[in-house]
Amino acid sequence: MPPPAPVDLKAFVKTIAKDEMALAKKLVDDGQGHLFAHWKNGKDAKKIKAQMATLMQLHKSYPLPDGLLSYTKNARDLLAVSKAGKNPLEGWSPSVPQGESLAVGTPEFDDFESLGGPLLSKVGFVLVAGGLGERLGYGGIKVELPTESCTETCYLQYYIETILSIQQKHGVVGKTHLPLAIMVSDDTYEKTNALLKRNKFFGMDKKYVTLMKQEKVAAISDNDGKIAQAEDDPYKIECKPHGHGDVHSLMHSTGTAARWLNAGLEYCVFFQDTNGLGFHTLAASLGVSSKLNLVMNSLAIPRKAKQAVGAVCQLTNGETKEERTINVEYNQLDPLLRATVSPDGDVNDKSTGFSPYPGNINQLLFSLKEYVDNLKETSGVMAEFVNPKYADVAKTVFKKPTRLECMMQDYPMVLKGDDTKRVGFTSVSADMCFSPVKNDTTAGAAAQASGTHPAVAFSGESDQYNAIAKIMRSVGCKLQAGEKKTFNSVTMVTGPKIVVKPGVCCQPGDYKATFAGGDKIKITGGSVLILKGMGKVVFNSLKLNGALVINTGGLKSETVFDNLVIENKGWTEVPAADGPEWVKMRGYTLDKTETAEIICSHHAGKPYKWGEGSVGGTVVEPVEGAEEDPKWNWDPVVEDKGGEAVGGGKGGGGGCCVIS
């Protein structure tokens, strides 16, 4: 098809502004004359102005000096590499990077958590939340979804509650203010802002919350880098997301990173929108960063060889000896290892059963000083890539327009000098740090059937309960494994359902003091335990077979429980095909049949020892020397190396509520 006839832009000098005319002329010189070929003098002035407004937005939002012209040049360069079939990893050899593999409940984990604990008051938090929940079968924003059914706390509330609890426990009252930056998009900005305002920012001072809106980039229609127009309307420029790597340019352009550094912060952590386990290992990760003097620390998980998870690798260039520790996609790692290290490729280590290359989960911890310095140097622009889908063998025609993309984990690509050697990882089992909610029920069921984690709302909720149970078992508590149940064709362990608000326990190390009784804490697999509030509670002895909700009170409240025994009918899952979207996503709702509730209050500055009174039932005194009821004895739960519970039995029911 011949190129469209050029248009005389001078004829539109009264239609568009001077800066728009200057950009249009530059675009024509750049080979983008097709964008204006449909313009007709005296017609469609509003559409012309709207088109130029889009082009100006694309020009101004692209963070390189020449804006849209830089973008099209990069597109041509990267498309030429793609067409030639060049391997971007050619000349590089992989090895295992520096880092630490930790397990909750071990002395090593405790040591790193203790080392990182004091640094929690020096962290800024960056939430990458640009997407809607449509892929999950949810019409709203993903951060509005409940993390679990017991309290219906949404993800954004949970994240802010955790930040405020860290601030309260590890900072200086009235002086420490830990900030939150949220990357949003055109699709999510208004809804995120409304959610925050409707809930009074969930208790956070709004001046410490920054919304950073990510703009889209122009779609590219061919190898010449031509900007794509909508098929049904040439006045509309086709735009697509640029990838979550834009969070770095936004941290720079909004001044957020520099402002945090000037306020005395030393680290910033980037985390995902629907991973409710992400903060359990933050203190330990800070400890690793401190000990190894890392500028970037990737939270990682053990991965099986050839598992479809990107791997954290150290790459060394054979000619220049340059080193880079970056994420390598799983389908690139195995052939790279075969070509450079061993003909066996990516294989499991016999001693661990896992690949030596840990799996990247895109939770990243940065040393703030070096981060700000690199943002000044690069404007936060990450290395880009392109992935066109070709319609012909010669790679000259695209099936549909493509675009340049960037990823936030590619930050090491912009490092220079000794900083390139200060990148590492902290690996912890997935059941303690990674359970994203990213699939609808159909896709989740198919994933589970193929042996992959379903990553649905039901699994995200179940994994949150199981993570808390694992932490409690690590400090000696005896928790029975709940039943496996199936909803929406996805099967998960459903209990015990334990929700410990961050105001009570913020990190795994806090649980030892709260559940001081160790093996005297016994909870059956069908039980529910919810600890709310900011008060201190100590359980020297607890037997729970049912549902117990405790409001621990305010900061000055302290309550000690001895010989607390709760038995009632508890809560059970009920299949639900109707109701709110978040309920239908799970396939069940909770029937809260019977609940014991305790409200703690301030007790004149000293611990109050709970020992009498009724909580929705009858007080029964313990009988000294009596033989323990068999219901409180079960086989211990065994955790496999991947972190999934593989032992235990069914949960029980109950009768009255008993306290002693």
C-alpha cells in the first residue's frame, strides 16, 4: 500500500497550538506523516485538537528528553534487534548470586529479623497497583478486594494498617511517619482516590500518601516504528500500558524518592497489589540488605528447575567481565545454562530439591540513597524490550500493534561501578511470602489441575490463614490442619482461620511473646481466631474449638490469658453462587453460627489477668489432674520444604463457650 499523501500542516495553524504544531512537524520528519494524512482544512477541528492532545500527552509523559521522538527511535532499534533474532543474553554466563535462603522459625531467620527490625522505621512503601480486577471477575480495583472473609479487610486497608503498626511499634511517636506511594493508572486513579477518601485513608495522614499516575505509550504498527491509529477512527491514537517499570520514573518525576531521602528514610520497598503475605519477611529482608550491604534485594522463593517462574541470576559477560544480577525468564535460563555452564541445564540441587536459582516474585527492597542517585542519573528510565507477534516468517508484518515495555525488576541494568555487585536476594518459602490473587476461577482451576498454584481469591485467603498458622507452629503452638474443601473447582485447606491484625503482631518475631504458652496453645482445624486492635495480649494457655474474636484494645491495654478454653459451634463455609462479586469469586460465604467475643480494655497501666466472667457461654473451672479430652490431641502438622502443609486432620465442632 503506498504511503498516504502528505498534508500541509500550515493550513492548520489556527486549529492547533504552537507547541502542538512544532510536535506535528517533528513527527512528520520522523516518518509519522500518516498520523495527519486524514486531516482536512475546515473540518473535524474538535477531532484534530483531541488527536493532538493525545500526542502531546504521549510526548510529555515519556521520560526521555525528546519525548515521543525518543520513544519511536527506541522502538525502531529494538524492533530491528527482534527481527534479526538476536539473543540479548548472548555472551553472558549465569551463576548463583549472593543472598540468603531463610526459613521461619530457625535461628538464622530470627537473627536476620532482629537485625532488620530497627530499620523498619526507615522504610518508605511503594504499592504497584495499576490494574483493575476484571481478570479476576471483579469490576472494581484489585486493592479494594477483601484479603479474607473473616474480617473483610481489603488489601489497601491491610497494607496501610501494617505500615501504621510498623510506625507505632518501631518509630518515635509523633515523629516517625512512614509514607506510602501508590502507582495508579487512568483506569484506577479515581477509584483508588475515592476508596482512600471514603475510609479516611484508613487512619494514615493523607499528606504521607502519594498517588502517582502512570500514563500509557503509543502502540507501534510496524518495524519502521510507525505510531498506530485505531482501525475505526484515524483520529484516535492506539495506546497501551508501558509496564510496571514506569514506577521508577514516577518516583523520580514526582520527587517522591528524593523527598523520602531528605526526610531521613534509608530504604524503600516495592510490593504487589494482591499479595497478602508480602510483609511477613520484611524485617528479615532488611537484615539481609544490611548485612550484605545491598543496593537492591529481591524477595524470592525456592523454585523447581524449569518451573515457569523467572529466576534471580548473576550474569557475567565473557568479554568485559561486567556483572549483573537480574531476573532471567525461565524459558531463557535453561538454554543459557546448557550453552554456558552444563549440558544438563536448569536442574534441582540434590540437597534441597530446588533449583539453585531462586524465583523472582517482584517484591524489591532498595537502599534509598543509591536509588535516588541512580534516578537522577537515568530519570528512572528502565531498559525497554519489545515482543511483537509476527504474521509472517520474514517478520515484516505484525498480527496486531505492539509497544515498548519495561519492568521494575530490571533496575540493576542501570547500575554502574561497584553498585552492580551489590545486588542480591532473600529467599523464603512461598507459603510465607507469596500468594498473589491474579486469576479468575476458571483459570485458577485449570492451573491447579496442571499442578500450578491457582492464584485465586480462595487460595489467597487460605494461604493467609496458613501462613499465620505456620508462624504459630514455629513458636510451639499446636494447630490442627483443617479440612481440604473445594469451591469453584479449586481445592484448598480451609483452616484454622486465624487473623492476627498487624497492630497485635507485625512480624513473625512478635508471635513468641503473644503466644507465650507454646504447646499450651491448642486450636482445632475448624476453628476461627481473630485478634484485632493495638493492645498487647499474652496467651499462656488457650484451647479453641470454635470461633473466638478478641478486641485487644488500645495501645495501653495489656491482657494475659490463662487457661482460656473456648468451645462453640463456630463458623463454617457455605457454598454461594450469588452475592457480591468478591463472594462469588470465592464460591462460598461464612455462616457465623456461634462466636465468643472478648473486649479488652486499659487496666491502669498494668497487665490484666483474665480469669473470670462469661463470654457468650458458661464459666467452667478446670479440674486439676483430669485427663485431657482426646479432641485436643492430633498428629502434628508436617511442613514440606516448599512450605505447604501435608499433614493433620479434620476440624471439630463444639457446644458451650468455656473460660477458666
